[in-house]
Amino acid sequence: MHPPSPAAAAAVMDFSQNSLFGYMEDLQELTIIERPVRRSLKTPEEIERLTVDEDLSDIERAVYLLSAGQDIQGTSVIANLPFLMRQNPAETLRRVLPKVREALHVAGVEMQLTAAVSFLTILQDESVSVHTYAHSFLQVILLHLEHRDAGVSNAWLETLLSVIEVLPKDTLRHEILNPLVSKAQLSQTVQSRLVSCKILGKLTNKFDALAIKREILPLVKSLCQDVEYEVRSCMCRQLENIAQGIGTELTKSVVLPELIELSRDEGSSVRLAAFETLVNLLDIFDTDDRSQTILPVVKSFCEKSFKADESILISLSFHLGKLCHGLYGIFTPDQHLRFLEFYKKLCTLGLQQENGHNENQIPPQILEQEKKYISVRKNCAYNFPAMIVFVDPKNFHMELYSTFFCLCHDPEVPVRYTIAICFYEVSKLLNSGVYLIHKELITLLQDESLEVLDALIDHLPEILELMSTGGESSVQENKLSSLPDLVPALTAAEQRAAASLKWRTHEKLLQKYACLPQVISSDQIYYRFLQRMFTIMMTNNVLPVQKAASRTLCIFLRYNRKQEQRHEVIQKLIEQLGQGKSYWNRLRFLDTCEFIIEIFSKSFFCKYFFLPAIELTHDPVANVRMKLCYLLPKVKSTLKIPADKHLLQQLEMCVRKLLCQEKDKDVLAIVRRTVLELDRMEMSMDAFQKKFYEKDLLDQEKEREELLLLEMEQLEKEKQQNDGRPMSDKTFEKKRRDSKTPTSLPKNIPISVPGSSSATPSTSKEIKKSKLIRSQSFNNQAFHAKYGNLDKCTTSKSSTAAYTPSVSGLSKTSMISLTDDSFRMRNTNSTPSSFSSNTSLPSTSRGTGNSVDPKSSGSKDTQPRKATLKSRKSNP
């Protein structure tokens, strides 16, 4: 190595000196920062003044702090007032509440807000009677209604409005309504008159129509004619509540004229309040009032809206759907067209402007205007389903399709997000015309914003079902031809969600993909989605996402129509997950087993997954054995006696080994609890039992579905051999309709599950005949049930008592020595004929625990993972 040059050495020295000076400056800054902290510490005198005797009771401490304490201590006492009322209401009212009144006279904003919330909490807790509450608290609330701080005044007003709901009429009349006459006069402050408006709107629900007409309506008219536009606007918004209290006749004669006059007010906020109130009261008025009085006002308001403030356009666009629905039937064709064109204009408001300029160079007022335009278009998207009803779904393509296209391609995310939420409603309204919006579905699925995708997938299964069954052709063999870009769009959407940090959207999307067997073909799912589910299970780091992928994969496997593909998927599950090197994959295998038990029949699980699951009792990682212990009761519930007696013996042997050989104390504790639970379980039998009839019937239907898949595959192979072309989905549907039966099982269906080891072996012809009978009696409803109904398929937990807490208490069958071959292979006599296969799966055994090297047990460190997972062992 060459020695450093003098220049380099000097540079190093300068760097070191600069670093040293930098550290010194940082230390000086820290010293400066620390000085105020030291000064803010309490002195001994201040600490003494804040200290309270510990021997004081809660009431005495509250009285002392309100009398001699600081503001923060008084605020704490008032916040604790509901607790004192629940603990000792009499003493609190007698000693504490007077001190609270005194403190509130000079209290700051924080104490006032705390008191308003505490008074409301006491009312909601019903700590005292309504009479006592009105006597003790009502005057305090009324006293602070006109506080100089607007936030405090609103807080006390909200409390009062809640109190009005429970007070009797006499108290309301004497304590609130009578003083309100003077509070609503012009001589009072604007704030006092605003408070009066809101109180009047609340009081109308407490009095009859005659009392309202005599005592309240004169005040209402006076406030509607107030000189301040704020008061007129506030009173106008309360007219809706008043109209509901006085009935239809008084509304027409008193409220409607006031609304018409206010709609011509010089203040834009007053006109807006009058318009919104009119829209909300449309149902009250008859056809004549709507056509002769309200419609001209609405027309004038819409015509002037573009010349007015943009806030009016925001409100108008939000209420336009309700307005068109309320006035539907009284429009002339010309008026109908004008309102439709007005809506279309609002949908594109702001899009005609040039957007090529730099955003930093746009004046603030222009930016604010664009935000309001975005709100208008968002409201138009919200009202789009109502406008479809307005124009009639038959006219959608001619009248509204171009508008729908613009909303789906809007440059702003909030607009596309809103139309994505409404997409399902639009699809339902279009019904047979849903094919018109296929391209827009693909567009939203490919949207760059995950918020739009998240909004769309909430109803994705229902949308895809409408897309596949609706349109001009409802034949299922054409369902893919009408959606050529659906599969690429779905896969791209999943990849975008996976690449983002929003794992909840990714999880929800995977859950919704469980509907795909009802929409696209089995081959499409196998080649485009199944392997992706495997990849997510193996590589994704988010547990909920892995579980969602696992469950969706199980549903894909459930409806796969090719036995060879099913065996390949099962083989991958066993080899890559159940026998995987990473303990994390083996944990996911146990999750998959739980989904298999839920979705498939008991015989399916016993044939393919029972032995690979219980072999994990020898796993070198404690957390895997722990999770298996939690799963064992569900595993045992899949067994039926006497057909699965040998599997029960193997299960007993595994549990016995765990009891004898387990060294981890946490796993051993769970094993002992599991043994007790297994001991209490009752075993289901081959024959239907009365108390388990519904669960056994459900399992029987699942097994028939699995049998039907094999039948359909065999028919398809025969069709290919005879005609040289595959069986269409239409033929499949015909076969399935032919196999439809009523909900009750026919008498010729054997009660016992096929494949019992105790049954007499049947010839191949008898087996084929039995399979044919079962396939023809298969219930159509089970196979076409929505994927979401699989959540309702609860696994049967009924099993026979075969375990005892001690090893010596195990049944004698557990002492039978089993060879490795018997441990790895289920007796063929007990295998249901519905799962017979020419393709044999590889051995599902993982070997014993002694043959496993703990160091190669996973790509993730086993010891740290054990420590972290044990703390969550209660939720396997």
C-alpha cells in the first residue's frame, strides 16, 4: 500500500476538526434546549401547593380542588363528575355541584367544554331522575348558552338539545319556550337569535300542532324575516323539522310561502338553505304544489347556479338525484331534457380547461375553484344511479353512456372512487344491458389508484355474476367471450395490490377472487390464478394475505373439474408446504388444512390431508407442533367410525407420543388441554345420527359435489373420444340440472358413507352403478351456492371419546404397533369411491422427528420465531 499524500492527510485532518467542531455545536444546541426544561420544573413550594391529602374521600377531594386548586385540577374534577354522580349522587349534588357552578363563572374554555361534555354524560348515564336533572343542571346549561366563545356556546347548545329530548312538556314550556320569546327579539345579539332558531327546530317535536301554531310559528316567522342573513339561513334550515311537527296542511299554508320567499333572498346562503329544504320536503307536497310552486323555483335556481358561487353548484349537484326523483312525472319532455343536459354539463365541469400549465404557477383562487369543480363531479358520480332511473335504463346507451365513460376516466381520483362505489348499483339497474359497461369495469380494475380498486372490489363478486349471466346472451358458454380482457385485468389488479403497502386491499381482493369459479372456466383459474395463490402463500410476508390466498386456493381446488390438476395441486400443498423446509410454510399448511376441513367433505380431507397433518407432531419447531395441537379437535371431527378406525388409532398414537416425548413446556401444556378436549368429543358414525343430522347431511352434499366433478370429467373424456371436441359448459349445466333433487334425500340413497371398511367389497359394476345413482340425485343448489356460503359450512366437532389425560388411560387400540407403511397409507377399503384415481400421489409422509435436522427446518430462524409466536399461542 502507498502512504497517503500530504494533501490527503490534511484533508483528513480538516475533516476531523470540522467534525469535532460540529459535535461541539450540537452539544451547545442541546444545552440551550435543555435550559427551559429545567426552568419548567416545579419548585418545592408549587409541589406542596398541588399536593392533596390522601386520606380525603372523593367528594372531599373534589370540593377542596374546586375551592383551592388550580384550573387544571378543577377541570379534572369536572371531567370526573359523572363518576361521582354514579358513586354518590346525593352528596355530589349537595356539595360538589355548587362548587362547579362557582368555578364555571370564571372558568376558561377548556373547563367549559369539559363541563358541557360531563353534563351530557350524566344525562345519558341516567344517574339521576329527569326531574332532578332539570332542577340541578338545566339552569347551568341555559346560563352558558351565550358564552362569548363560539365553540363553548355550541358545546352547551348540543347538550341542551339532547336534554330537550327527555324533558317533560311543562318544564320545556316554563324553562325554555317562555324565555325564548325574549331571546328571539331583534334587540338580542345575533348569537342569541341563532341559538333560538336551533332550539325552536328541536321544540317542534315535543308539542302538538295547535301549540306549535300558537306559540312557536310566530317566532319562526319573525326569525325568517330577521335583518341578519345568518339568522334567516339558520331558521330556514330548521323549517324541515318544523314541517314534520305541524303536519301537511300547516306546512302548505305557513312553511311553503316562507320557503318561496327565502328562495328569492338576496343572500346566497339563504337561497341555498331554502333550496335544500325544499328538496328535503318534496315528499310532503302534492303534485300541484310541486308543478306550480316548487318546479319554477328549482328551474330558476338551476339557471342562476352557474353565475353564482361554486358552493351552490356543489349543493345542487349533491341534491340533483333526489330532486329529479321527487319531480319525476311532472316534467314535460322539454323540461326532462333540460335537466338531463344540466346534469351532463355538471359531470364535465372544469374538464374543458387547459391543464398543461404548472400547478405552482396557478393562482390560489383558481386552485380553489378547481377543487370545487372536483366536488361537483364527485357528487354527480354519486347521483349517477338516480339519473339512470330518471332516463330509464333502456335509454342508458343513448343518454348516459358517454357521461358514464367520462366519470370512469375522470382525471381526479375522488370522482373515479365514487363511480367505482356506485358501479354495482349501476350494474343492477342496467340488468340485461350490463354488457354495455364491460369496458368500464376493465378500466376501473386497471386504475392506477388503489383507492379506486378497493372501492370496486367491495361488490366485485356480484358485479362479475351480473356480467357473466346478464347481457344479450345469458348462455354460460359465452360468458368468457363477452369479457375477453377480464382475466388480464384481474391478474394485473392483484399484482398492483401486492406491490403496494396496502395489504388490506390485497387481502380483500384475494378474498373476492373466491367467486371466480362461478364466472370463468376451471382451466383459466388453474393456469392464471392457482400458481399465483401458491406464490403468495410461499413468499408474502403478511399473514392475513397468506391466509386469504390459502382459502381462495382451496375454493379453486374445490371447483376444479380435472382430477389430474387437482392431484397436482394437492401434491404441491403437501410437498411445498406440509413438507417444506421453512417452518413458516408448514404453519401455512396447517391453515390450509383448516380451510380444507371447512370447505371439503370429511372423506376428502381424510384421504389426502389427514396423515400429512398429523405427521407434523414430529416437527422440530415447537410452534408448528403447538398449532397442530389446536387443530387436532377439528382433525378428529373428520373421522367416522368404523370406516376410519385405523386413522383414529394413528391419531391416538401421535397424541400419545406427544404426551410422552414432548420437551417444550408450552407445547406440553397445550397437548394436555387438547387431550381433555378430545376426550370430551363424541365420534360421528357412518350412519346418520339424529343429533348430527344437519352436519352429516351437509357433508353428504359436499361429497356428492366432489363425485359430480369426477362424473363430469368422465363424460367430457368420452365426449372428446367420440366427437373430438370438449364438452361445453352448456352440456355441463344440462347434466347438473338432470341431477337436481329436492332438499330431502331420497330413500334409495344409502345412509352410510361409501367406502366403509366393514362393508362387503363391491364389484366394479356395482360401484359404477352406485356412483351413477348418487350423481343423478345430486342437489343442484349445493354446487351453485355462492362462494360466500362456504363461510357457513361449519365443521362437525362430534367424535367419540377416545382419549384420557393420562397415557395409561388410552384405549387398547392405541397400543397396536404400526409399521411405517401403515402409518403412511390409508386402508384402501376405507377410501370413498368418489376419490378413486388412476394417478397416485407421492407419499405424504415427512418422516419421524429424529430424521429431521433442526438446522434445516426453515429459511426463517426457528428459535426467535418460537419465542415470538408462543406469546400468541392462544390464537393459532
